[in-house]
Amino acid sequence: MIGTVVEVVRPDRPHGHGAAWEHLVPHQDQITKWVAGDGEQKPLTIAKIEVLLTRKGCVVPYRTLHRFATERCGFGRKDLTVRVVDGDPGIECQIDFGYLGMLTDPEDGRARKVHALIFTAVYSRHMFVWLSYSQTLVAVIAGCEAAWKFFGGVFAVLIPDNLKPVVTAADPISPRLSDGWLDYSAHVGFITDPARVRSPKDKPRVERAVQYVRGNFWAGERFSSITEAQGAVVRWCSATAGMRIHGTTCARPREVFEDSELSALLPVPAVYDIPVFKDVKVHRDFHAEVGRSLYSLPQQWIGSTLSVRADTELVKFYHRGTLVKIHPRQPAGGRSTDRSDLPEHKTDYALRDVTSLIKTCAGHGRCIGIYAERILDDPLPWTRIRSVYRLQGLVRRYGAERVEQACSLSLDLDVVSVTKIASMLER
């Protein structure tokens, strides 16, 4: 009796689906395209697809559309993933920045964002965390230096998540790394293998580590300064994170690291003198400015833009990768000028080198040299350099012999005036 009633009341479903489902079948290809998206159009939501179908005259319940898109059109289908082996001990280390929260800076009283630079050893899962207010190259290098001390060595390959200070142009095949990072990696001796953009599966270990650090270490804590927080997180990395039973390896990361990875690490290098990298233009005065100090370059580079690497000891200038000049680093407001960079006839004046100027004059004649020395005999000798240059001009105009005689006579009369010498020569 009940079966008879159901057959009469329930609509005919020859394929196990109702009329609304059958209305969607002619639109299956279009729904599949909407769900998948393409190079220009992002995948559409079911709600949006419902609106578009209604415009076409196909009105069906939302739940029916959702089931149809899921079963027939691939909606919500996740790509398969393959677990990658961890590799050899001491080789790979994944690094990434993660936001932790706010902290009041005791120096200025401002609430500042705290970022965690997390290092995760791929083989053992042992981790180190470096806290920073910024995500600059200086912060990344400072974190690396602290990490090498914590681990007791350097990993052969670093896998960063396209950190802006590290990767200037992301590319899955040939990523472009910043000059500063290339310089640092060459100093330490590791290789950089950046993860692909928006590909968390390339570095799943550190992706999960960010959540773990935020939830297990940072949450619910109160620190008076970032220094205090850094000390606490180092202890946490060693005693808590390092000694937990890891869910994947079913072992304690610190013990695995000490047993299998520590001996395989590269040695810790000398402390890295963090340089500044920039491009500068060489001006018409033969100098370029780096760090508010001036450095000379040969005339051939005037008007050119050169690349600079400046650390606390040296300033190096490069043209298309070729080293063209080296200067000792000067403090702000200082100046380093190489005589050989300047035109010979302007060197003494530019450097206020009175000794060299007197020597040049003496080369034309003994009395000329003495006369130049008398001219420059002043508490501020460089203020009278122009007079000596005028004396040299008289030598070029009248010859050294006539100027020598005029200087000898003026010295006998104890008259020190280039104007008088010029008058004597004109007569």
C-alpha cells in the first residue's frame, strides 16, 4: 500500500535524479568552465553560477546546483599531492617570515608588529625562531647569523618563501636573487632554492611551523621587550619545540638533529660585515656620494651610474659586475680622493696640496719654488693657491728663465706679489 502511494506521489526519476538535475545537464560544459576558470577568469562560486544560469532561463535549487557541480563538474575537487622524501641530514632548511602579534617597544612606547623568521630543518624538524620588527635584508641576515650559532653549523641549501629582501624577481626556473643575499650566501657557502610563488606545498614544514610558533609560544604571553621575547623563544625552541614528539616523524626533533644532522652541517663562518648595496651616479666633480661621504673616480666614469658595495671597511665600485675602484670607508661627511683620479693640473688645488704645488714650481727654477713657498707662507695657505697658479701661468706665457730672473729680483727686494712679477715681465 505504502509503495503504491510513493509511486503515485514521487515524480519519475529514470536516472535517479529529479527534473532540476536534468535541467542542468545541457549546461554541464559551461558550468565546468566556470568552476575551473582559465588564464583570465578566476573560478566562479556556486552562488555566482546560479545567477548566470538564471539569466539563461535555467532556474534550479542551490543545493541541486551544488551537488551537480561537485559530482559532474569538478567543483571542490582537490589536486592530488605526493609526499616528498626529507632528503639527507644537514642539507635542507626551510625559512619563512610569519606574523606573531603586537609588542610595545620600550624605547618609544609604540605598539609594533613582531615577525618571526622561522628556520626548520627538513630532516629532523628542529627549528629556530628569530624575532624582528621588520622584514629587511638586515633582519634576515641577522636571523641567519643567530641561527647558525643555535644549530652549530650551516645547512647546505636554504629554501626561502620568496622573501622580498632575498628574491627580487620570482620565477619557478630562474629566480633573481638580490645582490645583498648573493653576497651573503657566497660568504657563508650555502645554496638558495626559493619556493615557487603561492606554492605552500613546496615548504609544508615551515608553513605548519608558523602556526605552531604562534599558538604554542606567542599566544597568551606578555613580554616587556623584543630582547626578552628572543631569549624566551630560543629556550622554547630547544626545550619545548625541540623535545616534543613530532606528529610526522614520531621522534624528538632536537634528538634527531643532534644524532644525525649536526655533524653534517657546514662550519659556521666568520661574522659577516653587512654591506650596503646601491647604485650611484658619478658627478662632474669626479666624486660619487655613498653614505653621505664622497669618493673619487676616474674621469671616464663621469655621468655613469655604478653599483656600490659598502661595508664598514671598504667601498667598492662596479660597472656591469667589473670592479673599477676601491676606497677605504669614510665616516659621514668624509671624503676619499685618489690623486690619480683627478686631472694633473687640478690635483693640487682640489686637494689643497701646497707641498706638491711648491715642488712643481721648484721644478721650473729654484727662485720660482722659493717665491711660491713665500706666497703660501700663511696660516691658511690654501686661500693663496690661486696666486701660485697665476705664477705658473706666467711661466707658461713668458718662459721659466724670465720668471726665474723676476722672482730672484723680487726676493732680493723682499717683495712677494705675483702682480709685481707680472708687471716686471710685461715691461
